[in-house]
Amino acid sequence: MQDYREFIDEILVDTATLERRIAELGQEISADYQGEDLHLICILRGGVVFLTDLMRQISVPNTVDFMAVSSYGTSRQSTGQVRITYDLQDEIHGRNVMLVEDIVDSGYTIGSVLDLLRTRHPNDLKVCTLLNKPERREVNVPIDYCGFVIPNKFVFGYGLDLDEYYRNLPFIATVNLEKFHPDQA
């Protein structure tokens, strides 16, 4: 596997900044849902690292469920065709639901998931994303809680993959695709 230091452009969000902002998001969400329960839905796989850190910062009672969706196929850009590959295990009718996502860029994936979840009649449906890339937006989607607005660059680390690797890095970095060699990953 190629060492990420060979193709990293810059560390966009370091570990301490991630920890601080996620704690702030947890406080905001806890204040908004004071006295209520919250059902967190994580979009796998990229969102799981963010979810686990975020849920520990939320002080109101919360439960967790997962969905897996695919819109990228084998490319690094969304195809716009969203496919549910793993659906919720819990009923969300009448519940306060928060969709937890790693990154919102084109908006196709999150928009499709929100449309599907609305048909299940939650009491409340909000979106919390770690990263927002508005320059790439093609579909207008609501973002209620946002960790960071980032430029239109390819990012990896902290749950976000580069050809399925490097999710374990404790920071978010940009990649120099000219220096990245997938055959060495």
C-alpha cells in the first residue's frame, strides 16, 4: 500500500480541530433536542467514524441505525444514480431522526436518502454533515448541522476513503491525484 505521505497535498482539518468542532456540534444538537430522544442514522461507510465521535458528545438519549447507499460505482464522482444497499433495521415513524453523513458534495445521495426517509413519516428529520462542499452542489439539500465547509478538493481520512483505504487517519487531508498510484494502494 502506498504511504499517504507520498500523495498528500495538505492536512485540511487536523485532529484537534476535528475534536473541538465535533464537541461543539454535540452541544448544539443536545441543546436543540433537550428533553427529547434522537435517532441517529449513519450513512455507511464513511460516516461511521464521525458518528461514533459525535454520539459521545450528544447528551440527550439517542439510538443508532445504519444505511448503506451507493452512488459512486468505481469512479470518484457521483453517478447521480443512488442505490440503497443496506436499509434501516428500526422503524422511524414518529421519531426525531438525524441523518449523519461524512460529506455532502453533489447532493444526489443525501437528497435521495432524505426523500426515502420522508416517506416513512419521522416526526423530525435533520441532516448533520461533517463536511460540506457547496461548490459541487447539483441538488439543493438542507444541512442543519455542519462541521466544516471545504473547497472543491478530493479529501480522505477520518472515515473518508481513497480507493477504500486511509479511512483510519485521524485527520482530513487533500490528495494530489497526480502522485497517487492506485496500483500501489
